[in-house]
Amino acid sequence: MYRYDEQDRQIMQERVAQFADQTQRYLAGELSEAEFRALRLMNGLYFQRFAPMYRIAIPYGMLSSGQLRMLAHIAHSYDRGYGHFSTRQNIQFNWCKTEDIPKIFGLLASVEMHSVQTSGNCIRNTTTDPLAGVAPDELEDPRPYCEFIRQWSMFHPEFAYLPRKFKIAVSAATQDRAAVQVHDIGIYLVQNAAGETGFQIWVGGGLGRTPILATRIRDFLEKPHLLSYLEAIVRVYNQHGRRDDTNRARIKILVRDLGAEKFAELVEAEWVKIRDGVLKLEDSDLQRMQTYFTTPEYDAGAAADSRFAAQLESDKAFARWVRYNVVDHKQPGYKAVYISLKAPGIPPGDATHEQMQALADLADRYSFGEVRSTHDQNLVLADVQQKDLFELWQALEEKQLATANIGSLTDMICCPGLDFCGLANAGSIDVAEKLNERFDDMDYLYDLGELRLKMSGCMNGCGHHSVGHIGILGVEKKGQEWYQITLGGNASNDASLGDRIGPAFDKAHVVDAIENIVKVYVDNRESEEERFLDTYRRIGMEPFKARVYAQEEAA
């Protein structure tokens, strides 16, 4: 993974000192709330319903074991013993004290972490495939390009105050595991007819109040021009994006209003001015960055292990975990392991300081000292020898980290909702708990196959409800919590936005509605292999609507 150089360290130490001074002046009454707001947002500090929320960047999801131990220390010493992994592959602490934030910032800097540009109208943390570098379906490791983007975008003086927040995702695999098409800029690594690798560029995706899928504006961009082309896109947005209406300020609205063709013309015209300037990447730049993401020293004899098959045969619980939480690796004898943060009774995405400490130790023992976060609010150990899977599973079981539910209904994305967020209209965590209670039969859950449920507590869509196979959106009606349901969304290659099923459900009946939706799927699927999404696309909304509202009227 990328390690700071002397310049990185100096920049971060200076920012820590600056923010410490700003916070001290705010607490002393020398800065007003309005004056401090822009400064704290630059550094990831929100004021939420009950306490400050502090968001820490995890660039493209990569954590060393030492960094994870620091996060565990922060959770234990400055929060209430846990942290929340978000859909931007970041981590959030919800109970830190404002006066402690500069000290926490300093601790982060000591392990090459920070909270800069995790909020505010700037370019946020770039995300990517959590299996980057190990996925068998990968064209090339995308992480060096993510790091180029991080260095280009961080502290960019021209883009410090964009019309709205701005998000970029990169994928290099056949299967899009980074939700590229719902980002302001989405980047796929592709090959052209000559066999050269470059970038396919998508623009104008985003969720929230007006969910829109991105539009492809360039089929192939040569590698040296990555940063200059991104700069041209953001310049056009910065110049033409609306600033008079927050709800219409995202680049997706600009692309929609101008039309993709006109927007692309503006980008190309801007790009011509800068394409061969200082942002052009030379071969030496690419080679230098790739040295940070080298292949670990894999054991060439790992594939010769003979115990794994016997362990699968003798322990059904282990075999179930392997089936759902373990995926193939490009290196023979190795696997990538998903760590589910969706155990029953635990808010989705939360990890305690004990769990983080244990995972850091397990990463050192089994996965070259690295842990990755995912946009689905889980974690990954990417380089585990097949022969070590049984021992790893046993260790994860002890820490409630071996729930075998990846890709299932209970592996849901869920924002914090009313439990923490000042913008939320309805609770999410308590609904997630009720869904876990209703769908507690694991055999039934597995019979349902892949079913992506995503839930947000307000229109901002932090829980990605618009692209859930089943999406749940919390709304407020006359002071009460209600929930709109959408069906048919998808965040992968064949991305789609969900369709609203009809009137919202009150909190007492939303889980019943989900259960009836699932029953319609089971009754209508052509085989056990047909996914919920595929059944919905085949039969349409009406059977689901008829069942759900018939039950609602009967109730």
C-alpha cells in the first residue's frame, strides 16, 4: 500500500497544527459557528443530533494493521468503543468531543491517516474494488491510479469550494464491485482494439434526492492523460455548476440539463488546453506509483494444501462460511475473505474496538498485515492462504465476525438514520434489527440467493437505497416515521435505479411488506438460481404491488 513520503508527512503535520488552532479559537469564542463550519467540514468534523461525528479517510479502502489498531484505540479512548464503516470505505466516530478532535487528528497523522476532505464541497475519498490487486477477473490493479487521483485532488486550490461534494470511483474488473455508475466520475479500466489499457470515463452519476446513473463520455482515454482529463471535467463543473440551489448543484444535474454530448464538448475543449501540461503522467510516474502496490511474497507451495477439502466436508458451518464469505484469488492456494459487519443485533457497518484490534492481529497473522473496507460496509482480508481458512474462521467466530451472509438480504447497507444523523427523517438501525429478526432462518436466507437490500434514513441516500434490489427510504409524515420501498435497483455493471412500489409504509408494517415482497419472488422465480433482481425484471412490479397492498388492506 502507499506510504507517506516526507512531503506528505509535512503537509499533514501542518494541517493538524492549523486545525488545532482553529478549534481552540472556536471553543474560546473567537470564531463563530458560521466561521468554524467551513473549517471543520474541511477536516471531516460534523455536528450531528447528539454529538460531533468525525469522519476519517481510508483511501480506496486500504488499511494497514497498525492503522486499524489506531482506529481501535480512538474508538476505545475517545468514542464509545466502536466505529462505523461507511459506503465511501471510510470510518466514522459518532461520540467524539470537539475539544478532542485535534488530538485525534494528530494520532491519525502518526500512522499516515487523516480526515481531510471527507466532508464539504470538495473531491471526497476515491473508492475502488475491495478485491483490487487480487481479483481473478481484474484487467490491472486500479489502486495506483486511485493514489494518483488522491494526490491530485487533495488540497487542490481550484476545487476547494465546488458547487457540491464530488465523488470518484475506479474499477478494473469484469464485475463492477465499486458502484462506478452512481458516481460523479466513474472510471473503468478497459482495453482498446490494439490491446492497450486505458480508461473509459463516465460522468454525472449520483444518488440522493435526484438519483441519476452516469453517462459514458469517453470510450478510451490513454493512461498519461488521466489527471488532465479529470481536471477538465471538474473545471467545467466548477464553472457551470449551479450554486443557487443545493438540491440542483451536483454535476449530475449539470450533465442532465446540458445533455451529455454538450457536456463532453465542453470537457474536450477544456482538456485541449491542459492535456500536455504538468498533469501528464510519464512512464516513470506510472512505474514509480506501481512500486507501492507490489505483489506480496506469496508461498509458492500454498496450492499443495490437502486439509481444506477435508475441513469443508467435516464442518458444515465452516463450509457455509466459505461458500458465502470466501472468494477466489488470482494466486493459487490463496483466497480473499469478506468479514461481515452485519451480525444480528449489531448496527450494520459497526465494529467494536475489540473487533478492530482482533482483526489487526489476524491481518498480521494471515494476510500480510492489510485490511480493506468495502462500500457495502464490510471488511476484507485479501491474501489468506487456503490452509489457514479454518483457523481464521474459528478466530472470527469468537469475535462475532464470521456471519455467513455476504450478498444475502441481511448483508444490508444501512445509514445511521435518526439514531445519529441530524438530516435523517426516520430510523434505519432499528428497522435493520427487525429485518434480522424476521429473516433469522439462515437456510431460508440462503435459499433466497443474492438479494441486495439497501436502506437510507432520508433523501440524501447515504444507504444507496436507490440502487438496492430492494430499497428502503425513510420519510417523515406529520411527525411519524414512514418508509418508501423501491424494487429493481442495481449498482453493478448493468446498473439500474429502483422503481417505487407505491405509498409508504409505517414503521409497524415495513418489515411485513419486505417479507411479502420476498414471498412474491419465491413464488415466481423460474429456478432457485434466478436472482431476485432477474425475477423482478422479468415479471415487473404488478405482482409485488398486488401482494403487498392486499396484505396492507387486510391488516
